[in-house]
Amino acid sequence: MSPVLVVARLTLREASRRWIVAACTAIAVFLVVLSAWGFDHLAHDQTMTSGEINLAVPQSLILFMFMFSFVVALSASAMASPAVSADVESGVLYTIVARPVRRSEILVGKWLGLMAVLFAYAVVVSAAELGVVDAVSGFLPPGPVAVVLYLFAEGAILLTLTLAISTRLSAIATGVVAIALFGSAWLAGVVGSLGAAFNVSAMVSVGRVARYLLPTDGLWHGAIYYLEPHSFVAQRLAESTEARDNPFFSTAPPSATYLVWAAVWFLAVLVTGLVSFQRREL
């Protein structure tokens, strides 16, 4: 078997045993149960009209999926932050590199294993949430598969970045830096939306630049678009031109150019991590 696949299998097994996977799963289960209770009451609220309910359900689902996007991001960061640095500090990596195994094979194997865990987690969690909402309220987003893929892509971006940082910093420092960058990118997106609402060009520029420096917020808006019914989008835009400036509303999916940039960014960070790991003194 290829050394890359061996390392990937060992990484997958190790990640599945860590408490972080169990903790994030427990959080996800709690949120799914909470959303089942909340959406059931919302869908059968006698004080609201059917039109109001049809508006409230998609908006509420976007907020719940926003929480899930943070859970996926936290999981990605928590799994990847000790991937390299912890093995260096414990001395495990010394026994591996002493064998005829390239450092690039080690890092790629770890990356593949963690990506497999993240993909399974994102799919199961998202499918559970969307399935519960559909069961209790009868609402299913127009693009459920696209929603799952965008959430996974968002987590994959952060996981790859965290793994690259882990080749230089300690596990704790790596996790703090990765989450800080993720939060800053989302906050910059909010700043951009506020800038558009108040016509402040400098704030708009901050949001646009941040989406290219770290594409997580741009991908999250792709998930938002596929969570919204087309009638919901049309109604929001008809009611107010300021709706497009809402950070929890998207009028269009990410452009093909932006998706290409996100893919290039993804590969560039992965290559940077490989180069950094190759040059690190053990």
C-alpha cells in the first residue's frame, strides 16, 4: 500500500478516537434536536400567517446552518492543529521520518485522512439538520447537495490552512490563529455588508478583499444562496433594496471566477504547507 494511504488510514483512525470528534458530534446532535423543537413550533404557530411562516422558516434555517458552519470550522481547526506539531513534540514523527517515507507523503496522508473525517462529518450533520427541518416543517432548500458541498468546502479551506500553520507553530497556537483568521474573515464580510448598506466604499472594499484573502465567507454565502427558495429571494428584493446588504442573505451564488480563485488558493496553501514541512528542522 502507498505510504500516503497508510498515513491517511492511521490519521483517520486517530482522529476518530479523539475527544474532539465526540464533542463536536454531541454539539451537532444538540443543535439538531433543538432545531427540531424550534421548527416544529414555528411551522405550527397559530399566531402567524402561512406567508409569514414561509418567510420565517428559511431565515431560521440559515441561522441554524450558520451555527453548523462554525461547528464544522471548529472541527476542522481542532483536528488539524495538532496534526504535525503534536507529533513533533511527542517524538512520534522522528520514528516515521527515519524510515524511507517522504515528508510530503506524511503531510499529504494526514491531509487526506482529516479531509475524509471532515467530509463525513459535514455530510452527516448537514443531512441530519436538513432532514429534520423537512420532516417537521415540510421545507427543503432548493439545493441541499450544494449546501453540503459549500459547507464542506468552507471547512476544507480552514483545515488546509490550519495544517499548513501546524508545520511551524504549536498545536495551541495553530488552533488560535486559525480560528482567529476564520472569525476575522466572517467579520470582514459583515463589515462589507454594512458598508454597502451605508454606502461606505472603504468598508465595502474591506469585505471584498477579505473574501479573496480567505475564501471561507464567500463560500458560506454560496451555501446561503442554495438555502433560500427563489420566491424568498424575489420577495426580499421586492420589499427592500437594502435586503441584498444583509450578511445572512445572498442574491446569487459565487461566480465561476471566484470558485476558480478558491481552488487556486486551496492548492497554493497546500503546497505552502508541504514546502514548510519539508524545510522544517526536526
